[in-house]
Amino acid sequence: MVQFDRGVYQLARADSAATVLLPASFPLEEKAVRQLLDFAAVRSADGHHAVCKACATPDFHPGSIAPVGSVVATGPNFVIPASIGTDINCGMRLITTGLDEAGFARHRDVLLARLTRVLLDNGRDVPLRSQAFRNLFDVGPLGLIDGLGREGLWAGVDTARLAAELTDCIGLADFAGNSRYAPDAMVGNRELLRDPCLGTPGAGNHFVEFQRVDAVLDRHAAYRAGLKQGEVVLMIHSGSRDLGFYVGQRWMDKARDAWPQGVKHPASGLYGLAGTLAAEYLVAMGTAARYAWLNRVVLAELVRKELAEVTGATTSRLVVDVPHNVVLQEQGFNIHRKGATPARCGDLALIPGSMGDASYLVSGLGNADWLWSCSHGAGRQLRRQEVRRMRQAQADGSWHCVTLREERRIEEAPHAYKPIGPVLAAQEEAGLLAPVARLLPLVTFKA
């Protein structure tokens, strides 16, 4: 059954139901619907645990397993590892640069050349001791900061600023962790490590992008966030890289292997974990989530270093770091968000458009009907395979992508994404969020 009324689809079949917030001009894709209803139908083998509610935000489209833009709530003792997959705590980080557009333009060529080397061409030096990783996983982010050495990148990092910025990282304090869930190579006894993934954006829709604050839409909220019109900011979209794959794949396999012998497996191939295994999964997931936070920190600090050396700007500050692709325990539920962002009342969130469209800083309104969530972006309207068949990016001069791989420029071209305007408007009208500032892209780095 499919019913549509004022931007909301009600979906139902014999074993599950879900709601989708989607502008009438956007297609409701059959594969995404099937994926969402499959997740809404997940139950434990004994039938004692099940999904309580499932919904989706306007960036709703099919994913590899779970649909992007989906939000699934279960009870506090039940989790579904496949609902967030392997890109655990993929998220957004927004920092100010201390520059206006004219100041950025004066140094643009030198800055882009240096950042291309650092961000895309393995020109970074980010050594960490095994003990620092153990501190991150076993103690938490503050433990890592307190134990940082002064080698490489860390020689110039303001650790007091990093510690102060922890309060602007949404959900970070809620992630548990334990080094036993990390790869041995990362937490062994080696004195110094140079993790090849740390400080890298990753492929696909991940990016590092300079943006201009084009409009302040809520001056009080923007003031509290430290933003003013005309300044240049940096948005980072990245996740837990190989560690997320290591944890996510292991626990999806573990959920399948834990299914009781002799009990018919679910036709969807989706499995939940209950009780002790559910609690263990949340710690393992939190281990990868803490690493994802560190990865975004490193990306930001690499840019801050180049900004200071090239332009003299040293007043950068964190606006917000916000996750998606995580399970957070909220309101008595385990809220699974796949390509969806926490939008609790008063919390800031980031909704990027594309390399040729606006992004938005928004404030959550804590809408329980939509599980205290909002979209994590505009959402794709063309699959990567479709865009590749076009063979070249449809460049019109309005967007600038720096990449060492031409396929990224093609796959991630603006026409592959939905327009951000209707995505934002639908959520504002439904009471999920309030816009704070509109950000326009200046230049985007794609791995």
C-alpha cells in the first residue's frame, strides 16, 4: 500500500510499515521502498524484539543494503548492524577559516596547490603512537588529545582548542569504545604508526570543500554559531574509512551467524542482534565512530596548518561536527540513521547540496514524528553508473572540483544530485529543522 498526502508517503505491506517525507516532484523509487520496508520488518528470531518505527527523509534513495535517508528505531536491547553498514560515523565537520572571499582569492592558487598535495596526493605527515589509538578507543577523544605527541602535524596543533571543540561534536560523548574491536596493527605495540587512511576524505560523495556564507537566515543562531555573511568556511564530509569497514562487515556477519540453527532465515537477509551481542555491537560501532571523528579532526587540522602558513589566518574555530550512519541511544530507543542526521531540538546540523548547489547550516527542532532526524544532504537522483555513461562532467563554469581521478568529477557532478531547495523546504515545512545559514561552494576536493 502506498498513500501520499501533503509531502508524506505512507508505505505498508503485510509485515511492515514506514513513512517517507518526499516532495511531490521527486520520484519514489521502488528499490528504496523495498529496502526501507525490509528493514522495518526486521525481528529477532524469538520474536521478542522488532523495529518500533521506520521513516525516511527527502534525500531518500536506494543504497547498497539500507536506503540512504532512512531512520529506524528499535528498543534499547536490539540493533541492526546492516542498517548503517560499514561507513560508520560518516559525518560533516564545519570550521571557519578567518578569511573573507577576497582574502581567500588572494591566496587561492598557492593554497589549492598545497592542499591538493596534502589531501589527495599523500603529502601529509600524521604520525600517531599505538598508545594514542588505545587512548582514543579505551578512554575517549580527550584521552587521545591529552596523549598526543609533537611529531609531524601534531607539532603545530592547538590541543587546548581541540579539547574545547569536543562540546560541539554532536553524539561524540555517547559513543563507547574498546581497543579490542580495532585491528591489531593499530593498537599493537608499535611505537609510531602512519595510518594510510587517517586524514583522507575517502571516495564517493565524501569531500573537503571551501564555501562562502552567502546568506544568514537566522541571525541569532548564526551569531551563536560564530558565522557572519561573506566569510569563507570549510566543510568536511568523511567517515571511518577502513576501520569502519573492518567493524561493520564483521558485525553484519556476526548477526547472520548468531541466527539460531533450525530457524528459518529472513527472506530479506537482514539480521538483528539482541541482548549482550547488541551491547557489544554498540561498543564496536563506537570504536569506529571515534576513529571517524579523529579522521575529520585530522583533515581539518591539515587545512588549518596550510591556511596559517599560506595566509596567516589562525582564528579558525569549529562550528559543528555532526554524524550520520550511526546508532545513537535516544528517547529510550536505539535510533539507527543511514544517511540521516540527528536534528534534536537546538542542535546544529549540516545539509550539503552538491558541488554546484548550496549547503545549509540548520538547527534541529526535535520532531518526534521523524525520529528527531533530518536529511544528511540533497541525495542522489542519478546512480553513479548512469552518470559514468555520460562520459564527461557537464561543467558550466559555476563549480570547481579538484581531484586526481577524473571519474570523481563525472560521478559527483551537480546534475547527479537532487536540488537542495525542495529538500530543505520539505523539512522546514514539516517541522524538522530551521535554516540558519546558506553556504555556496567555492572549490571542492574529491579523492
